[in-house]
Amino acid sequence: MRRRPDRSRGRSRRPPGPRRTRAPLSPRHRFRIVVPLVLLAFVASVLLVEGYTTRGFAGDQEGRSGGPATGVPRRIADGGPVVDTTDDHLRTYHTPDKTVVLTFDDGPDPTWTPRIRAVLDHHRTPGTFFVTGQQTSRHPGVLRGVVRSGHEIGVHTFSHRDLTTQSASAVDRELALTQLALAGAAGINTSLMRMPYSSTPSALDARAWSVAQRLGEKGYVLAFIDQDTNDWRRPGARAIADAATPSAAGSGAVVLLHDAGGDRSQTVEALKTLIPRLKAQGYRFTTLADLVGTDSFTSPVDTADRWSGRIFVAAVTVSGAAVSAVSVLLLVVGSLVLARCVLLLVLARHHARRQRRPRSGRQEPVTQPVSVVIPAYNEELCIAKTLRSLAASDHPVEIIVVDDGSRDGTADIAQSLALANVTVIRRPNGGKPSALNTGVLRASHDLIVMLDADTVFAPSTVGRLVQPFADPRVGAVAGNAKVGNRRRLLGRWQHIEYVMGFNLDRRMYDLLRCLPTIPGAVGAFRAEALRDAGMMSADTLAEDTDITMALHRAGWEVRYAPDALAWTEAPSSLRELWRQRYRWSYGTMQATWKHRHALLERGTAGHFGRLGLPLLAVFQIFTPLLAPLIDILAVYGVVFGNPRTTVLAWCGVLAVQAVCAVYAFHLDGERLRPLWALPLQQVVYRQVMYLVLTQACLTAVNGYRLPWQRLKRSGDVMLPPQPSTPRT
């Protein structure tokens, strides 16, 4: 026997023991998973129910024209308007002389059916209403009113489809859903039916006759017509009444009218004329059951069927209300998105013009030395590149690296570079805010620049970043952070987001004097302002947003320097991106809640509280949280609505986004080539951001404090070739 090679040779064998199993999810994690799944299932169910119960309805006027009565038995084609093929019977029933049956198709309608019923009840005249399951499930109360008045009910399918074009299973589904709607709305079933788009028996063709036979096998008696009033054309009440009058004197007729599918006011007026006229001529009005010689085609359902129907009708009612609410929210969100785009474009253009405009009495340039503080934790892949970019600065700088308990060679690498004016401080791990405060306390200069250890500065960045400090009212300045690792698709998506979203937003906030965030990748502070604001705080996971809001509340102004460029490392995987944005979203909510009292304060704090906080809440929390409605209803429109119109509308939204993106790239001095990824970003990347924000909101609702989550570094940030100067 051939021995198998020992594949375990050279490997350390695991000691015997219990097999590892995945730890069960904690209640807070289950909450964040279960709630979105439940919401998604609810929305999907609502849209499916609403879509199926509202799509594809067309009145009889949209029907096909009947072919010659080939393949149809002569006694059917030449017979009466009621056809019975049940139990292997083949019988038709004619309308007796001086007898009229008034039938109404396509209802019930909440406006016209009650008005028609009121006329019939006033004249004590029975009517036969052929209802669709769609309308019945959407307006069950209207159907109950018709039944209570003693009128006859027949089936007109669920969604008014031409049954000759449907499969056998589709026909069965149309009938079953209609009976379910009748059971839920009025507690009845009926064996009377009129096929959509049918007219007289003589108009039956082979396909229609085949369907008629199948319906008979299922127990349905079929109703056709003697006279069509064409009331859907709205020829006038008098013309409708004349068309409903039996053509031959003294003959009977089954008359087709409509109580839904459009404006039926002329039908209502025609009935007011027709019924008294025919009664005066000795006509009697009856039902189709009377023509056949039976008491009724309807029968009560048992308790189980009644409750099944009620659940179905309730589902349709809830779906209709939910979709109506979603439509209103979509209108609100769409208006906010459009308003935001217009506002961003207008204010960004004004901001760029103001930056280019020469100022009278311009302050002297800021030339004083600057202290640069870099918090670092396990940054051995990035720290050398970051320090070399700062050492090449054309502005005098003091560089302080605060090694926050790194377990790799971060501090050793920083020291081994032997760069002038670089100080490395080693300390136990205490978190980023604490590390920043340590660096600020060791700083020799009043102006302090902060950047992340994965960020690369251009030689001019520090000098441009500190120029707004010529105004003594300015306490902090935000720089222009860019994605430095944009070679892959995920990097390109984030590059578009940084240039389009963050840059345009900061221009708007700067012009309105309510900038909410100094980015951790590139920001400058006045040491005095930091002390007034209470220094960097660990109260939130967004220490940059927290300190910026605290500066506003302390009375300091915060500015934006679009020409102070920095290239930072963006997450290179969806997992890392999720972790980063999850922390950002949650931290922003924490900071907004922490500084909510600014809404009631005065001065600079009140200005930020009553302008900056609402803008932040609306455009960074509320609108993005509801923005998925655009995509959800786009899918709904493609499946259940008009696909062409839906696609055009979605492309219109994309076009608006593209205009904003092109202008943002123009202002930032960026090439437009990466924008080819914008459509795909809207389809894929944006959905991830929706989910992140949803998870962050659920975490906040659950009261769980999210721990700090550090990202993995790749060290592949590259300084783009110069010039890449924004149009300020």
C-alpha cells in the first residue's frame, strides 16, 4: 500500500482540546443587525404588495379587438350574454323583454362608485358591479357599501389583465387574489365573472373561448353584454343614456357602464335620466342572478378565509399608506438634495471669487515659526514619508512626533531619520486626543499644525495653512485633504468624495462662518484658542469635530484654506472603509449632541448653533439617512412602473451630481479623468455609506459607546506632481 505523505511534518501540532466556536452575538450587535434586516424586509414587502396591487391597470377602452368567432360553438356565439359552462354544461341565458341589467366595470372607486350607488338606491334599482381585486383591496369600505345596499358583485380579475395572454397559473393567481380581496373586504366570494376586454358572445375567438371554458371548469358563470354605452369616451350624459336604452322596442339588454377608470360624472348624470325613462316605458331592472334563475352568485366565506382576506387587505392598506409616506419623504429628500447642490455650487463659486479678489488693507503675511504635532501609533509604514515631507516645508517648523505606545518601530524610525528640528516623545498609549494634547503642551510656538501620521504635506502647505491667522479673531484653520492612494477603484471613489463633498462643503461652511470640522489630516490651531476650548477631548470618537465646535462656542472663528494641500491615506478595503466611516458618523452624532446647547447661545456660538448644527444635521445625517429612498423607488419604478421614465429620472439625479463633481474638480485643480467612476460610485459606494450611517444611528439609539478602531496602513500615499493648486 502506498503511504500518503505526512503533510503535518514541519508544522507545530495543535494540542488536543475543544473545537473553537464563534462567540454568540451580543444583544447590541443583534440589535444593529436585526433592525436593518426587519426594516429592509418591511420596505421590500410594502413595495412588492403595493407594486403588484397597483401596476398594469387599464380600463376596457384599452382592450384588444375581438376576432371572428372561429372555434366557438354556434349556440354560444349566437346565444345570450350570460354563459354557463360549469359542470360540463353549455348554456346561455338571454335577457327577457322589457328587462335591463345595469352592469358597472372596473370598480370600486372611492369617488364614483358611491355616487352611482346613491342614484341606484334612490330609484331602488339593482346594479351588478364587476370589481377588480386591486380596487377592492385598496377601497374595501366602498365595496362593503355596495354589498350592504344589496347590489350584485362579480369578479373582473385582480389587475384587469387580458386573460387570453396569460398562462394558466397567472389566471389562477388573478382569480385567487380577487377572491381573497372580496373575502377580506366584505366576507364574500362570488362565482360570477366578466373577463376584461370582453363584449358580446359573438366577439369571442378561439383563445377567449378556451379561457372561458377553463373559467367554467373553476365554477364561474361568465357575463357578457348586449349593449356598450362607451361611457369611458365621455360623449355626454344624454348620449350615454341613449346608448343604454335597448335598441329594439321592448327588448331586454345587459348594459355595460363603468364606475371607475376616470371621470364618471357623465355616467352618474346619465343614470339619473335613464332609470326614470325606462321605468316609465315599463322596463324592470334586475340582476344577472335573476336571469339565470338563482338567488345569488355570492356566498359568505368561512372564518379562516375571512381572516386571510382581512390580512391581505390590511397589507394592501398599510402598503398604500407606507408608499404614500415614502413618496412624500422622497419629495422632501429630492428637494433637499437639489437645494444642497444648488447651494453648494452658488456658494462655492462666490467663495472662489472672494478668495481671488484683492483685499484692501491686507494683513502682513504670517512668517512666524510653527509647531507641527503628529500623533503616531504603529505607523512605521508611513512615518518616514510624512516627516520627510514636513522637513521640506518652505515655512519654518518645529516637528513633534508623539509616539502613543506604539508596538512597532515607529519611534525608532522617526529618530533614525536624523532630521533637524524633529522631537520624538515616547509615552504609554493614552489615545489620540491625549497624544495631541501632549504635543501641544511641548510646542514652542503659538501656532500649531496637526496632521495624521499617514499624511503627506506639500512644501507650501504649512505656510498657506497659517496665513488666515493674520486675523487675530481666527482660532483654527482647515486645510484641503486629498486622497493620496487613488490608484484603485475604491481610492478613486473616495477621491471623488473628498473633492466633491468635503471641499465644496467646506467652502460653503467657510462662507457662512460655521465650519463644523477641522480635518485631522490637515488643520492648524492657535494655542490660546485650544486652551479656551478645553484642549482636545476624548468625549467623542470625532475629536476633530468636537474641538471645532468647542472653538465656535468659545468665540473663535474657524476658516478654510483650500490651497493648503495634504494627501492622506484612505482605506484600501471595504472593511477598513466601513470601520472608518462608522467611527466618523458616530463621532459626528456624539459631537453634535454634546454641543447642542449652542442652539440657545449668543454671539459666535449662537451663530454656529443656529446655522452650522442644523446644516450638519440635515445634510450629513437626515438627508443621507433617507437618500436610499431614491434608489429603492428607482428599482420599484423599473419593476412596477415606467422603466424608461424611471431611468431618465435617475440619470437626471446623476447628471446633477456630475455637474457638482465637475465644478468641484475644476475648483480644486484636479483632472476630470477619475470622474468616469462616478456612476459606479453612485450605485455601489453610496449604498455602503447608507449602511454605515444606518448602523451608526442604531448604535446611538442603542446607547452603546463605540470603541476607537484603528485602520490598517499600507504606506502607499504618493505626492501628486505639482502643480495641483486649487483655484482659490
